[in-house]
Amino acid sequence: MAGEAAVYRRRLARLLERFPHLGVDAILFFEMKNICYLTGFTGSDGVFLLLPDKGVLLVDGRYITQAREEAPQSYTIQYRDKIGGVASAFGEGGVKRAGFEAASLSVELHEKLRGKLAPCMLIPLTEELTGIRSLKDSQEVLLMRKAADIATEALLQVIELMRPGVEERTIALEIDYRMRALGSEGTSFPTIVASGPNAALPHARPGSRKLEDGDPVVMDFGAVHGGYHSDETCTFVLGRADAKFREVYAIVKDAHDRAIDAVRAGAACREIDRVARQVIEKKGYGPHFSHGTGHGVGLDVHEAPRLSALSDQTLEAGMVVTVEPGIYLPGQWGVRIEDMVLVREDGCEVLTKISKELKII
Amino acid sequence: MAGEAAVYRRRLARLLERFPHLGVDAILFFEMKNICYLTGFTGSDGVFLLLPDKGVLLVDGRYITQAREEAPQSYTIQYRDKIGGVASAFGEGGVKRAGFEAASLSVELHEKLRGKLAPCMLIPLTEELTGIRSLKDSQEVLLMRKAADIATEALLQVIELMRPGVEERTIALEIDYRMRALGSEGTSFPTIVASGPNAALPHARPGSRKLEDGDPVVMDFGAVHGGYHSDETCTFVLGRADAKFREVYAIVKDAHDRAIDAVRAGAACREIDRVARQVIEKKGYGPHFSHGTGHGVGLDVHEAPRLSALSDQTLEAGMVVTVEPGIYLPGQWGVRIEDMVLVREDGCEVLTKISKELKII
């Protein structure tokens, strides 16, 4: 995910503005997704030190060439030993109070750093760093659109294989195979294909169960393009849809549609969850909607903000979030309908493309 | 990976024996691979508290049924809030000094636990926990054999596709697809297919480069079966092998063979690395062998022990490790040859099955 230097400068500037409020004169990043976002470097190991006057990217010998190519606007240093490398960059920067990602840095690494960096203070940052990637720029949205398009095309190709007698895992494998053949860098997460009673489990793993006539089939899948993820869920039904399925599908679809209608800049994340949940509760299925309504998507498939009853975040224009209500009837089946949307000032744009009208295949 | 209750009792007993030495009266596990190893539970979230008289598995509502099924010998508790759940299990167990996985527990979670569990002391364990999974029992070896067999079969199927003009990423995709079609639960890691100059990069990502006549092609890949990984690297050459390639291949093969000959219970891990490295150094390619000689494999594809010059571990019968020397010539090409072996008292058994003789395809 190489972007223009101006993009990275803007991202760093947004963080630098917050230094006084955070009470730090540097921030140390170990999370590779954050490092990629702030520098463009896509390797699997490294450290990024953001100082008031520059960004210092520290990598080992494997990655020095790649780091210089991908992150030309960073000051790139090769280390032999990670902690030692960080310590000398700290010394040169005259750092006194450095923030760090407390939600991911391990106790062990923190202890080692503390010993080596003293008397510099290490300041744990958690909520303060949540959401640094949540506003997407036009280039990021383009990558996510493309990821969603790949996923759409793969699913459309696979529909013809969905016949009674085919195993769930075969469908999942074919979705993954076609996404990659169409250019996806992998899958956003392990693809879910859950049929019949398995569809009642929100996190079912595709297995050897064979599709049967009349089965609802929940398919939750996503592609990756330029490091950015898509996330979408379709629930199709095989051969025929009985009255009960039609009823439940219509409720979930209504919850999904109303929640999407409520998405706009300024809306509270918990309000979107409430809108979806209220539709389902009013029909008496409240206890069967056992998860939150959505989450942010980007370089991670799950990132800030969360659309749940416990969230205290507010939607802003440029966020990309999922809306994915569901009803799960243990021992019977389930329905989940999910789209990924881009928040705008006055509403939202649905980035995922597959129709969510009831589909009998 | 459900095993017999006796297997888990044995694993817990080995840890419990070390409580006095570690100075703890409990150990708290958050690493899901460790929890799976100690209980059989394969969910993606949970906590395991090992007490002198029992193991307590704490999970949220999504996983309570699965946890009771997979880990019947554990005392299973459902929590609404993870920290609160741990705190009440601590209270009931009368825990005073609890060890934890310092290499993976985040600073944030550690702080929250510390606040909630006081006055109980939390004792960081690092080296003390490295290697709790490194001795494989016969059931684990069986799963790894099967994983290696799946990978072998997939690669043999893909050889026929390896012709000039085919892209690296197509080969990688086909290996992954066939491994899963043959029953693999995924891939051990992102499959490497690196041709021509890309083969000079030990961690190359497969891209759009098309294979050419005369190309060396490094393929590093592994399957997953019952949660256990395989890991193997073949370097084939397309169409014809010139004298330089034959020379380098023979050196790497010799390093590989001699290192495997040196593997036996009681051998120092660094000695295996030295044996391989010395062969390569004597021929003048020392600076071009830029990584360690191997690593343990199991529920993780990289786990203890490490076979490197810096390792202070000793091989024991029952460990499964890779032996994977390589020579990388920047801008030209590279060769890596890797097998996965089971350490025995008097030597080792190679678990991976593909011949490592020079192969022109």
C-alpha cells in the first residue's frame, strides 16, 4: 500500500497535533498495521518512532531495502537488535516521554524497553490511539471498493456450485480460490459457510456438512486489496424458502436497511446498534441477535469504531463500517445480512455490491 | 485437536511439577495455542487458569458449549467480562502468586488484571514457558505426518503446472488450493513461490513474475491438520540447470544432509546450525546464508526450539524441528532446502516426504 508522501505527512501531522494533549514528545509504534498506515512500509517486523520533527523507521537487515523503497519520507535505520536500535534512536531524538501502544505491546518487551530507555518515561496509550486509522481517504476507499468488487465476483461465480450434496468446506474453498484468482491478497478472515443448523452459530467453521434442499446458507467473506479488507455476509436459501425463513429474513433485512438509513456523520455508534436491535426485539427475536451490529474495516478487518450498545464513539464522514444484524435460532438455522458502508455527511454509501433481497438458489 | 483426557492430564502434570521452582501457585494462560494444548479447546478467545488441584477454563457465551465438549476434564466457567471472570476464579482458588505469559500479555490487560487481582502477585514467565509444547507425543506426530503428506501430495499435483510463462502467484494459489482440497485446514504460513531473482529473497512474496526457462524456483509451504503444521521447502529448476546452480545446490544439499545427520537427542541446537553453516562457509558462501538453520514446529509453525548460533537449547527426543539451510545470491537467485524432522534418541526421522535431490522440471 504505497501512497503519496503527502498522504503520510498528513497522517503524521494529525498525530503530532495531539502530542501536547497526550503529554508526550514521541510515540513508539510496534503494530505493523499502524506502521504501514503511517509510513507505507509493508514488512512483517519493525518499529516506528514518531518524533516532533521526523518519523524514524527501524528495521532489521531483511527489510532495509524494502523500507527505503516503500517509506522514502521516513528516516530509515537498520538495527541488529531491536531494543538497542530503539534506544539509540531515542537518545538522538532526546525523547523524555514516549507514548506506546499499550493494547498490543507485551509485558516482556515493555520491561526490556523500560530498562534500556530509562530515564525516559513510557506512557501507555490505549483509547488515545484507537481510531487513528478510522477516517479513510479517497485512495483507501478505492482499495476497499476494489476488494469488495473482487469478493462480489467470486461469490457470483460460486453460486452455481451451491447444490444439495456439496460440502460447506468446498463452497468456502471455492470462494477463497476465486477471490485470490481475481487478485485478492488473501482472505479478510477465515471464510464462513454455514448451512442448516450450522447457520445458527455466528462463528461457524465450514465443515463436511452437505447442503440440503431448503437450507439457509450464511456466507461471510471478504477479499484483501492493497492491504485493505472487505467484509460482507449473504444468507441464501437452497431450493425453497418456507414461511418461517421468509419471516425471519424480512426482519433481519428490515433491521439492516433501517440501520443503514441511520448511518451518517454525527450519529452515535450505539444508536445504529439500537436501531437494528429494536427492529429485531420488537418482533420478539431480541435474545437471538447475540452480537454487535458492526465494526470499522480497513487495514484490519475489525478496527475502530464499534457499532454496539457499549460503544461511545461517534460516526464521522470517511469512516467505513459494517452493518450486520442477524437472528440465530439454535438447532434450526440463522440469518445474517451484512454490508460495508462509507459514512458521509448526510448518509452513507454501500460499498459492497451483492443484492441483499431474499435469494433462492 | 481433541485428545484423550490422559493426554491433557499429563501435560498439566508436567507444568504443575514446576510450580515450586517457578514460585507460583497458579499460571494464567491467554495464548490460545497454549490453551488448546493444555485443554483441547479450539475456540478463538478464552482464558485458562491452572491451579494445583484443577484447570479452570473461562470462556464467553459464544464458546461455552464448545468448551464443555472439547475440554471435559477442565472446570469450565462462562464469563460476561473477562477480567471479572478471572478475578472470581482467582478468589475461589485462593491464588497468591500467579504466573503469566509475559511475552504475549499486553501491558493494558496486565494493568487491568493487576488492579483487579490485587493483592495477588502476577509473576512474569518467559523462558520458563517457552517450550512447554516442544515435546510431541505420538498423536501429535501423527497429525504432523498427515499435514506433511497433504503438502507433499499438493506439491506433486502442482509440478505439472510449472512451465515458463506461468506467474508465481498462480503456482502459490494452486498449492494452497490443493492442500485445502486434500483436507488441510489452511496454510501453515503464506506460501512462498520465488523464481529467478526473487529466489534470492528468503521471505519473497509470490507476485506476477512469470517463470522462465532456467529459473530456480524456491517453494516454501505447509499444510495444517488437526491444528498441527508442516513446513518444507523445495528448490526446483526449470528446464535446465547450469554449472553454477548445480554447485550451489550441491552445497546447500550437503549442509542440509549433514545437519540432519547431526540431529539427535542431546545435541545442542546451535551445533546443528554450526554444522550446516560450516559447510556453506567453507565453500565461501557464508555471508549468503542469512538466517538460522531451523525451528520447532507444532501448533505454531514457528515455536521452540530455535536452531541458530544464538540458541542455548538442547534437542530432546520428541521435538519436531526444521532443517533449512539456504544460499541467496542477490540479483541472481537462491536455493533453500528444508525438511521437518522428528528428533529421536539416536538420530532423527524425516517427516516431510519430497525428495531433495536436484530436480529439473
